[in-house]
Amino acid sequence: MWDYSEKVKDYFFNPRNAGVLADANAVGEVGSMSCGDALKLMLRVNPETEVIEDAKFQTFGCGSAIASSSALTELVIGKTIAEARRLTNQDIADFLDGLPPEKMHCSVMGQEALGAAIAAWKGEALEEDDHEEGALICKCFGVDAGMIERAIRVNKLTTLEMVTFYTKAGGGCSSCREGLEELLAEVNAAMVAEGAIAAQDAFVFGSAPAPQKAKKVQGFVIPDAPVAPAAAPAASVAPASPGLSPAREAIVIARIIEEMRPPFRRDGGDVELVDIEGSLVLVKMTGACAGCQLASQTLGGIQTKIAQALGRVVRIMPVARI
């Protein structure tokens, strides 16, 4: 369980300004429901004073995404466009008395939506367009180079782990890892030249630990080392229905995973059964679950339940479609 502040919980359970703003004249949309998080920010701006008189939001995502979006509307109402433009994702996190590092991408999403809404109001083109060739870095979460660079600069990020925490980029299949390393090294080098960070703190291309090797199985990418912990010793596994046929085992496994999905969905993620190959159970983690630092605990819990039900050791393995 994430260590959320009381204010984050309040803004999640009692979100302010949620819904549709019918007379909005500035709208910013970021993210994608297929990627796990999406935000539509609607502003009503006074055309004479450029004061934001009202704001509402619609968010698809975890509790932190909802709280961050709600906090954003509270922060911008009453501000001029110029004042709102100076807001950062850290301002959103500070307003909520902090966010867990792994959830900072929710505040970045808010800042990106605000930037898109202001650009729409001003009639300006966004700095980067997701659909431009080469702009999209992380296909799993639809994160472009512009968003990543802004997050690195605003938050002075110097590690791949923090880039993932703040943008979700690299939290899926990891095929974008090399591109992320190149971009982080390039931006950090520029920040050193500008005096924004110290040279010894800057990320150097190739300095990050090597990623896990992977193999392909029926159109899926499977890492050699499992994310989930090893199954419980056989002596501690209590078989519920010994001697099940392979077909019956498949039904039991599918039922267990299906019963465990609702809590993951409520937090903006999901775990789906992909295939069963003997003692290997392949699952696909999407949305918030894909980049979650507690994925091993999630899969370990599923693994234990399945092992107890089948009366034998099984291994849960997360996979990603090619």
C-alpha cells in the first residue's frame, strides 16, 4: 500500500471540480485509457482579463491521478493564464502534502494537461506532438520526448528509475530503454552546461544496470528472471483439490485471477491471464500495475493462491505483447 498523505486521500475520496465544464473555452487532454492514465482538463477563461474563472476535470486512473487532477483545478482557479503557466508538477505534489515517488507521474500528467489547455487558449502549437515521427519514446504508455525532457528539467531527474516514476516511460516492456538513456544523458549534459545540475550528478549513457534478458514465447516477451518471488515451499502448500486435469486447472487459475482483478482495477491497473504452460502461468500487467514497484508482491500473492488451490508449485511470469 502506498504511503498517501491525508490530503491525497481526501482529494481522492472527495474530489473537487470533477465533471464536465459545459462552457469551457480552453481544454487540454493527455494520456490514454489504453495506457492506464488519461486526463481531460477544462478551463473557463475570461477573454478580457485572462483569469481562469472555473475549471473541471475528467480523469481515468489511480487514486493519485484523481487527487492530482482535483488539486490542479483548485490551484488554477482565480489565476491568470500567465500565473497558471508557471505552475509545475511539484506545485501539485506540494499542494497534496507530497506524493509517493512512484506516483509522481500523476502530477506530471496534470502539468502536461494544463500546458495543453493553455496552448489551446493561446492558439499555440504544443512543443512536441505525439504523432510526429520519432517523437514517441515509450509506446506502452504513449510518452513522447517532449514530456520526458520537461519532466527531467523541471524535477532535475538524473536516473532512469526517477524518469519512470515521473513519466511512466520504461515501465512496460522496456524496449524504449536505450532511447530513454540517450535522452536522459543528452538533457542532463545540457543541464550541466546551463548550471542546473552538478556534473557528478548527471546521468552518463551506458551507466545504468543492464536490463533483464528476455525470450519470446508465442508472441510475448518473457524476462529470464521472474519478477514474482519464488513459490512457497511445497510443504506449506495446502492442496484444495488434488488430481485436477489440465483443463480443470486452467479453469481454477482463470477464476482466481479474475477474482483478484477488481482491486487492481480500482487503482487504475489490471492483471490478465495470457497462457498456461505446465507450471508457468503467463499474465499481462497493464495500467498502473505495469509500472508498479510492488508488482512482485502482487504476483507473489496470486502465485501463492494458485499454488494452494492446485496443490503444486507454479511460477507466475509477467509478459508483454510484441
